[in-house]
Amino acid sequence: MFRPPPTAHLVWALMDDEHRQVLELRDDVARDKTMAWMEESVAEIRWKAGGKQRARVKDGLIVAVFRHHESRAVDSRALPHAHAVVSVRVRRPHDGGWGNVSADSLMAHVVAADTLLDVFTSFDSSCSALWEAPGPRRVRCSREATAPAPRR
């Protein structure tokens, strides 16, 4: 599951549809970069008895991704995230034949992938305009105050 950081959920909930699409595009880019890293650096194919022979996959992973906004929690709110279903079948590098992906090679790097997703999501410059304010803005609290523009 590819879930943006909690602050992105808050921003997404407060935005109009046009800006939500920008945030969703940013999430798509971050997800694709994370999947590319997993394909290039993590995913292994295994073959022979007990998976004793291992190597990097030849042509990447076969992945189906779908986005939705529901949660299984009873009192849930809209929570945009994407699920990726990874096919067990991958191509062997030495002969181009098909074999099975090593699930343990993917699972061993799940925390690193989640961290990388957060980095790509937080620091992607493709939607930096959303975070930049043109100058000071007015904030209404118990009394009127001027707040500085958010820092990057």
C-alpha cells in the first residue's frame, strides 16, 4: 500500500478538486519512483529447488495499481492511498524464461521503500507551487495576526 504522509491527507481534504488532482499526481510520481527503485535495486527472482539460485529480475515487475479513498475503519474519513498488486511472475536474466519473484527480497525492504516514498512525496518539486505563498497572509484566531509564508 502506498500511503502519503498524514499532512498530505489534511492538505488533500482542504483543497478543491483541481489541487487534489495535483496532489494525486505528485503521489503517483512518488509511487512510480519508489517502484522503480524496488525493481532496480531490490526485486530478485528465485529458481531451482528451494529458491537457491537468485538474481535481479530482467525486465522489471508486473504491477497493477489502484487508488481509492476508503478505509476499513468503522469511523473512517476519506483517506487517499493506492494499492499495488505485484505479480509473482518475473523474467530470469540469464535465459529470459519466467520464474517467481522472491517475496522475501521485497518484504525485507518494505520500511526502506516506505521511507523513500515519504521522501519523494515530501520533496517533489512538481507541485512546489502548492506550498509557496506569495507573501504574508492573514490568519484569524482570537485576535487578528499576520503569519509568515510557510517555509520549505
